[in-house]
Amino acid sequence: MNILFIIDRIELKYFEFNNLVTNFWLIREMLRENNSVFITTIDKLSLVEAEAYTHCYEAYEKNGNIFYDKQDIHKKIEDFQLVMFRQDPPVDMDYINSTYIFDFVDRRKTLVMNEPRAIRDFNEKLHALKFLEFMPENIVTSSKSDITEFLEKNGEIVLKPLNRCFGAGVMCLKKGDKNTAVIINSMTNNQSTLVMVQKYIEKARFGDKRVLFLGNKVLDYCVQKLPSNDDFKFNEHCDANIIKSELTDIEKTKFKLVAEELNKLGIYMAGLDVIDGQIIEINVTSPCYFIKEINAHFGCELEKEMTDFILSKAKSRILDGCLNIR
């Protein structure tokens, strides 16, 4: 199978040996299963007479690590049976425009995971509200008075930009803080930019769980991401800050409902950030599966399970496409 990974530009720069990122494990496993794997970034996508193309590089494995041939190859995207669309936020106009390229790709020929249209329509912070009953109290607003009122009511809140990742720009604010006005003005660009505002969950001091989906399935594997010493949230990907965790039966049941809804949209791979059983964010753009850590904590090979799922979806799509064409 010909497979294309759309990865982040910084990830391309540090492509070799980077086993902290999910793509490393998936690309290596797909190569080991004798697939042809190519990599690219969103700035290398194009349309030529309404057909989607990309400049890309062929990946290969050597001594357990992955590398890529620096020779630029120009390929039609429909020549790939599978595209893994895993560009990191910020979801800015460059990101949005890259999703439009895939409006010109025939899904009978090429499975794109996650579906770019779904990613474009699903904001990781804001659309978590589709599952409001599983979330902490919150508002989405740019209004200083709304945020001030919400702070007065709850005593401590968290403010989040709507289009960033890895905790970038996330602020915690307590009632009575002398910097309240400047923090609100800074976060909202003087009341011109919407932000997610959530009630602070007291158990956040113990970190948040990463709950992982594959299709309709909630994986049994789970890690807890601990806050860094100098921050109230997880912001440093290292072994000391990622510990083994478990899901309760109640969590598995209710989060399966989320998985099923996302799956209907074409979002087959997602990760929930959960504190005290409450969803604080739904990661759909390039969710990290913490494969290195999960393999170590659970004695498994998660990349094999993920690759089997992904390739089976692609093969099923190819078969369906052939039948539809006939």
C-alpha cells in the first residue's frame, strides 16, 4: 500500500529517532509491514487543474530508526491509498487552506484519516461542548464582563485559546488576582477573540488522563500526564511526567459514546484530556498516543494494534471504492 503522512514542519526537521511522537511508531510499523510510506507537510500540497498533488519524501527504516530520502518526489495524492492527516495546530488559515486541498481527492480511491473536513469543522476546545454533560462548567466568549462574572462565581478558572495545542497560551486565574484585567485583555485580544473559559477542577493538581480512541473503541491503555514543577498543567513530554493510569467502568461507558459520535464524522483517532472524569479537551488534529510510554507501562505493542486498525480501514475503503466504481 502507498501511504502518505502529513506531519508538522518541526517534526520533519527532527524526523529521525523521535520516538516521543506517534508518527514515528506508526511509520516504522507500516514500513515493517512492507508498505511504501512517504512524508510531507501542508506547505507542500498543491492543486494542478483541480487535482491534488504533493511534493514528498520517501521514508525508510534502518536499525530500528526511521529516515527519509531527501530527494523531492512530486505525486498525485490519489496515488496513495491512505493519507494520515496529522498536522499540528495552530489551526490557522494555512491549516484551514490545507484541508480544502482534500476536497479535490476522491475518497473512493484514498482514505484520509482523520477526515480533513471533520477536523476543519471540529474545534478541539469549542466542540467538546457537544458532550456538555461530561465537561466542567464553562463559557466561550470574548467579553471581559462575562469572564469576570464567571470568575466571581467559580473562584478559579482556566482560559484557553481555541486554536493552539500542547497547553500553549493556557492561563489559570484566581479571584482577586491583581493581574485579572490584563490577563483577560491579553487572552481575548482586548475583547476581540473568543476563548474557552472553564471552571478550574481541583484535581488538576494531579494532572489529566489521556483517553484514547480507535474508531468506536475506547482503548484500555491510559496514561496520566502530570503538571510540570513550574506550571499548573502538563507541558513537558518526559518519562517522569507520564505515569500509568486506569479508566473506571463509568469512564469507559460514557467515553464510548463520544468515540461513536466522532467516528460518524470520520474522526477515527482521537484523544480526550480528562480530569476527575470530566472532559477538558478533545484532541482530533494530531492526537498523541504516548506509544513509547504505554508500551513500557503495559508491556504491549500499541503501534501494532493501531496499524492493524488503520490499514484495515484503508483496505475496506479500497474494496468499497472498487465496488462503487463497478
